[in-house]
Amino acid sequence: MKRLIVNADDFGYTRGVNAGIVRGFRDGIVTSTTIMANGDAFEDAVKCAQANPKLGVGCHLVLVGGKCIASAKHVSSLVGSEGRLPASLPALLSRLSTGSVRRQAIEAELRAQVERVIASGLRPTHFDSHKHTHAHPRVMEVVVRVAEEFKVTRIRKPFEDSRALLWPRFRGGVSSWKQRATALIAGIKASGFQKLASSHGIRTPDHFMGVAATGRLNRGAILAMIGAMHDGVTELMCHPGQYDEELEKSPTRLKRQREAELEGLTDPDVRWAIREHNVCLMNFQGLD
């Protein structure tokens, strides 16, 4: 049986992103999303989630970009001036490799983010992370501890299926070599990640797609992915949103691409393909 979780990342990033995710859920195949506790539009995302209770909402744990949620003095080894998290993934990885970021700081920040989500009235269905930072062993160890503390038993497995990395083209949506290389390098750590998750009773989907197509996830790419699905549970990561001035001014590289993804996720042919290939849509609550 083929089951598909379509998770929209960055809930709470901007109001336009929130609106796009909600439209992807109401009019398309989006089933799940993950909220950024430090997002500028966090409160708006909470209202959107409350208005759409069947949309699964997990935590998009953030260690890159924006301000920390924990007190800066408690996470001083992680943040810079004005309590800001590392600006980029390479900056975080560099500090992790030198050991300059204390495990306690990572744990304090992630705990504060989850606490803010729960305090809003939302109960996280699962965890994933901004820029897939939990693929790093040191971060994953902390994520597991925080997951156990809050009784969250489902986590994204952020390693792209190898067959997706070999596709030079997704029927009209070109997958960049940079994105494929990133996914391939991350996949080297997949075995250790799965072993750690399993040892703590944490469940993950069987398959994961979306890294190699980030920024190019259009109608053709989605149709190709649906047609290539295997039995089991697959998570498709996406970044839908409505393009506006707020998004244009933000530091994300995904701007108008978010609208292209939204159009693909709500395309009638995509919904038809879901039925044609006997794919059952679900969110992380159905992962057992």
C-alpha cells in the first residue's frame, strides 16, 4: 500500500507562506505542516492551524536563522549578537565541528521552541528541522532527548531516496546538481540516524522526497514523484506560499518558487494522479 505525507515546511515564516500552506491543504494534496516557533508570523500560523484542525502540525525546529526563543544567556554558545541564531547552515556546521556550540545550548533552544508551540494550544504531530539540521548526529541526539521529554514519537527522516538523486529532470522541473549533492552527502549519515531513532522508539516514514527538487517542485516534478512511489509511507517535503512584499524582503532564497509549488500541489492532474496510483494521503498522526 502506498501512503503519502505531504508536509509543507516553514509554517509561521510569513503570512503569505501561511496562506499558501492553508490553500495547499484545502484545495490540494498538502496534509501536514511544521511550524517555526521563531517565525515572524507564528501567531498567524497558530490561528490558521486552529481554523483547520485536520491539518497535521508538527514543529519545524530552527537552529539556523532568526532570533532564539530561549533566553540568550542560556544559549550563548549558540547565538551571536542580539540573540540571533547562526545565519547559515555552513556557519552552524562549522561551529558544531569545532565543538564551540554546547549541547546544553542546543537542547535549551529546541526545548523553548517546542514549549512555545505547545503553549499556543497546538500538540505537535512530529518534529523536523529547518535546513535539515537534525541530520547532524550531535543535533539528532538532542532532538531525540527533546522528543522523549515531550512524548513526540515521530520524526522526519531527512534522507532522499537514492533514485531521486539520479533523475536529471522531473518532467519539466530540473533538479539542480547542488541540491542533489546536498541530499547525497546527507544520505551518508542515514544508517546512524535510523539506528538512533529506532533505539528510542521513534518512528519515521519509509521514504523521503523533496530535497533534490527544492525550488523546482512544480506540477511535473510532483507527478513524476507520485508515479515513482513505492509501497510504504513516503514523505514529500514542500514549500508552498503566496508571494508578497514580505516574502520578497525576507532572507529566504525561495520566493516566487513557493507560488510555483503551490500551483503544482493544487493542480487537478496531481489530485487525479493520487487516485490513479492508489495513493492514500495521510499526516504524521497516521504513522504507526
